[in-house]
Amino acid sequence: MSNKKQIVMLVDLDYFFAQCEELRNPSLKEKAIVVGVYSGRTHESGAVSTSNYVARKHGVSSGLSLYLAKKKLENYDAVFLPVDYEYYKRISDEIMLDLKSYSDLFEQVGIDEAYLDVSVRTQGSFTEALILAKKMKREIKKRIGITFSVGIGSNKLVAKIAADSNKPDGITLVKTERVKQFLASLPVTRLPGIGKKTSQRMNDLGIKTISDLSKYDIQKLVDVFGRNLAVYFHNASLGLNRDAVHKTIDVESISRISTLKENTRDLIILLEKTNELISSIHKDVINKSLKFKRIGIIVIMADLSIRSKSKTLVNYSNHFGLLERTVQNLINSFLVESEMEIRRIGVKVSQFIPDEKKQKQLSSYF
Ligand code: TTP
Ligand code: MG
């Protein structure tokens, strides 16, 4: 890491799915909007995916059952809408592309969040970073119509906690010399990686605030949480975090497909073909320094119908043998399920992360 001052922003799109619904139908703005995943057989089973701030005022937020949400909102003007992921993704893609252009390094995390390293273009100046954040908010609001909240700090951890502390449509800047003070009175649950269970265990130790955590004997923390977590918690409580902003990978998938000499169901012939495809895909993956998590086969049958089958790995990998074995298993089980001859066969890998040879910081696993 360079010695120059690092400045990181975290952008979190406000009440995102619900805000997208307001965008396409502004007349909903004054109403409570609940975007829900309808899971079951009855009209009301399912959970709230997100809601706008009108609905939140009445106690309706992510995770609540739709049944309870309806009850809480029965006396108010409310609309219940199903998740339209494709539409939200289109808007997210557009915003992310814009956000990227304001950064030196850009890392998207999920559909509505991204880290921007702006150290170079602001020359390490928080004042410049604040001007940049305001400009970014103004221009994206004007061009796309969506608001978001920004946290600015000297690392990802501080930027993230800062963004969470002023929503919606907020900007929070925490200068390095103010970090300790800023964190001190916050509950430990505000630190990424500290959920219900961990905070309960900390509570049992008398640790409630981040300040409590920072003063707690580190050896005792090690005894309870193990060395890695204890060190992370201790450093995090002081606002220390060395995680770099990782460049987001633009590639969504890498695939190859090929026509067989003649239609067949012969495993040996199929594997000969897929092994060629795998070699070529694997080269590509290594050249781009990627690891993948999902492996699939694409099968075009004699009647030209298309089928596919895939498997998600437990861990990210770019291991040749694992790719080979997984494809073989997929083909094997495909042949059991179908009786028709195969005309073309393809292999595809997706869900990438950068292959960083060096050990990642613990916090990046949260
Ligand atoms: P969040 O950023 O957690 O929530 P939000 O954008 O709706 O609200 P905020 O203004 O507090 O940032 O999540 C982003 C999207 O992810 C959210 O719009 C819907 C989806 N989501 C779920 O589907 N289920 C959940 O439990 C949560 C928390 C989010
Ligand atoms: Mg959000």
C-alpha cells in the first residue's frame, strides 16, 4: 500500500427496490410502498424485501412477513408490489457505470452498494472528496433520478459505517482524526461482521459500544472469539482496516460451445470434446486472474432443443482438475436424465472474483 492518504467512499442506494418503483410511478411517492417476495400458496405468505420510508415510519421494513406488513398498514394508503429484479438490475447497472467514472478504483458489492477509491483524483484531500460526492449525487439524481447515501473515510470500514449513519440522501465524512470519536458511542452491531449472535456474546462480556470493545483486553477477546476474529474486532473498534478496494470484474461468464462430429450419447466422445473446451476456458480464466464459483454445461439436443445443468462450488476456484471432474459429473447425471442424442455441447464458468495470491483481509469475508 502506498503512503499517500487513502480516501474511500461507500455508496448505498436508498431504499433501492422501492425507490425504483417510485421512479417508474411517481404517483406512488406519498404512499407506503412495500416490495415483497411472494413465496407461498396463499395471497399473503412471503416477506418484505424492502419498503420506502413512508412504510418504514409505520414499522414495515426488510424481513417482516407480508402478513404483518399488511396489518400494520391497513389504515394507510399502501401499495404492495412484487420484486421486479430485472428492472432494478437495469437501473443499478446504469448507476454503477456512472459511479465508476467518478472513481480511480471501483468495487461493486451487491446490487445497490459500491466502494470507490478516490485517493488519486482527490489527492488525498477530504475537502475535494466531499465536493466530488456532492457532484456525483447531484448529477446522478438529475440523470437517472435515484438518490443514494455516501460515506467517506480513510478506509472501507469507516466509509461503510459512515454511509449507514445518515440515510436517505445523506453524505457523511469522517476524517481520520475523528474516527475514534465517531465510532465510540455506536453499538458494536454497527461494525460489519457483528450480528445478533456475536453482539449477544459481547454483551455478556459487558461490551455494548464500540468504545467498550476498543478498551476490552485483547487476550480475553482471543479466548472467546479466537485469534483472527479477536484481532479483526479490536482493529475495527479503532477504525483500522487495510482492505483495498478491489476492482470489480466486468466479465459475467466465460463459455465455449462446440458441435460434435455426429450426434452421440457416448460419454468418452463427449468428454473428449468438453476437455478441449475446458482447456481453452481454463487458459482464459488464468490469463484474466479469476476464480469462479459456478460451473455449467450447455447441451443442444438432436432436435435442437437446449438444456443446461450447473453446479455451484463451495469455494471459489480455478483448479483445472476440479473443473474437469465437475463437468464429468454434470454430463453423467445429464445422460441419466435424458435419452436423446446430443448434437452440440458447451461448458461455462461464472460468478468470478479476482484471484489474489496474497491472503485477503479477514473483514472482506463479511
Ligand atoms: P439495503 O441497502 O439493505 O436496503 P435498502 O436499499 O432497501 O434501504 P436503505 O435505504 O436502508 O439502504 O438493501 C438493498 C436491496 O436489497 C433492497 O432494496 C432490497 C434488497 N433486500 C432484500 O431483498 N431483503 C433484505 O432483507 C434486505 C436487507 C435487502
Ligand atoms: Mg440501500
